[in-house]
Amino acid sequence: MKKRAESKNRTLFVIKNRAINSVPDFVEAFTTRIGGVSSPPYGSLNLGTTTGDRRTNVKRNNKIAAGALGFKRIITANQVHGNRVMEINAKTAAKACDEHADALVTAEKSVMIGVKTADCAGIIIADPVNRAVAAVHAGWRGMANKVAGKTVEFMKKRFKSDPKKLIASISPAIGPCCFIIGRPLYARLKKEADFKNIFSIKKKKIYMDMRKGIRNTLARAGLKLANIHTSGFCTSCDEGLFFSYRRDNKETGRMAAVVGIKQSSAEKTRRKG
């Protein structure tokens, strides 16, 4: 479901998951390309620091997106299509942008974490019982490395999360309508139980449903299927809403999958007192 969040005079278009945002003080969103200050081909809400966009624009876009959602900034890491999980806290937040990690987790209040996407999937995992959240980046490599499942394992050990109580939301990503892969990758992945049902072959071309593969991985990690929510948007199909690395021939911006836990009204009152 698309939502609008107002930031001063600028309208930010985001896609939200109702199940996560209904948890008290939890805020989750998938940004679109709309609502920022960047110029084409990064127009307009580009959140990618590794693109050719001006850094001042990206910083301003980060503040626009975070501010519209009630936070100061979005903390991200240096994504490398790996499976490292990094905890964000008071000590690690400042250096996160220099760290290689494709999954961020936190239980800190007033901290918004995120992962950048432009065809890859952003996965938000929320623990409403132990009050912890995660943002995970997964292209086909991350899917194959089961980074989402590894993040669930991290949350089990660190926060005592029960997978059956976790809620997950998978962002807009390149869909099975557009994601064509080669035979070597198909031959490798179809042997695995998590991925054997994510392919279709049309006119001798192999298409992959990456989001379905991530969903399978999360279910194998213990999440209930009813608690795994998948966006139906294809980033490659909808040029008006999304950046797409493949469609735009690599020269494009980045969206973000973000999540954070706000301080409750009671906590704010205690701090002032």
C-alpha cells in the first residue's frame, strides 16, 4: 500500500507494511524514487552514495526521507552482496557506512536502519515481542547465500527472538516478469529446496522469482508464511516509481528499505523529567 509522508513542503511517496507499522512505535517503509532533490538519471529521491549523484543531494535526500518518517537520518552500511549481519548501537552507528554488511539489526530507540536497493530486495524483519528490527539487502547472491535466514539466526541469539513471532516484509524488487538469468545459475540454484520452485521458462528464457526464494528462506528459518509479506511491485516495470539497475543500464539511483523504533511517549516524558 502506498503512503504519503510530508516533510516540510515536499511529499515523499513510500510503500508501507501495515502489520509492522501497527506495532506500537515501529516505523517501516520502502521508499520510491519520488520526493527528493536529485536530477536525472538519479531523480529524485536517490539514497545511493555509490552512484554518480552529488553527495550533497544524497545527504539531503537521506534527511528528507528520515525526517518524513520521524527520524534524524537513515543508517546504512557498505553493501557487498554478502551475508554479514551487523548490529547497530551507540558504538557502531557512526562507523556503519564504512563497514561491509548486507544486514543491519538494532534494538536501539530513535535509530532508523536501512538497506539500499535498485532491483535487489530489501527485507524488513520485526520482532514485536523483544522489540528489535532488521533491514536486509538481498539480490540473487544474497538470496543464494540465505542472508535473510542468517539474520533470523542472529536475532534468535542476540535478542532471543522467536521466529514464529517475527514479521517480515519484502520490498519492491525486480519481478519474475523481468528477471532473466543464465543456465549456469539456474542449474546451481534449482538443486536447493528453497529455490527449486522459483523458476519459469518461456521461449527458452529462464525467469527467476527472487522474492519467492527469499520467502522460502524465511519460512525455512521458522517464520510463519502468514507473517511474510511480499510487495507485488516490479522495479523494472514501473519506471515512474522505482529505480532499476537493469532497466536503466546501471546508471540510476537507489531506493531504501528502512525500519526504526521510536521512543514511546512515556519514555520521552521520563527523559524530560
